[in-house]
Amino acid sequence: MMILRLFCPKCAHAASKSLVDYAEIDVLSPMSRLSDTGKYEVVCDCGHRSAVVLQNLKFELLFEMGINAIVDGYPREAVSSFSAALERFYEFYWRVALAHLSVSDETIDAA
């Protein structure tokens, strides 16, 4: 199960209102399972409900999870995340290359 750290936009907005000059904003990070759609329902510790949409490609998120696993001391999970990220990158590359060659979406999906 891949877990993704998100943010609560309401808490981040409230924290940014209290800043006078540049400073770090400490906002609680709700977590969610990785989604193929990139859309996440966030419920933070303060009880705020928000929708967060990430525009990152899936291979980027999987690679970041691999880095986090290394930092947290989980090398086996890091290897599986990096492997999944590489597979998703190959898929992304082939979809872009075939679209550039004017191959139809139906043919790409069937392949």
C-alpha cells in the first residue's frame, strides 16, 4: 500500500495569514493512498475536509516515495517504489512517443 503525504489547504491558508515576513509554515500533513486519478479527499487533524488534486505524474510520486523510504530506513520498500516508478516512466514514454507518431488512443490502450 503506497501512502502519500498531502496538505490541508485550509490550514496552510490560515498559517500563511499569520506570517509577517518569510518563515516556514508548519502544517499538519494528512495522508492518503496513492490514486490513479490524482484526486484526493483530505481530512486533517483539525477536521477540515478538502479536495486536493495533484498534477504530478505517477512515476514522479513513486520515485519520491522511494526517496522517502530510503530516508526512513526501508530499503526494500525503496527498491519496490523505484522499480514501479521506472515501469510507469516507461509507460509514460511509450504513450508520448506513440502519440507523437499519431497512433490512436485506442491502439495505445490496447497495446
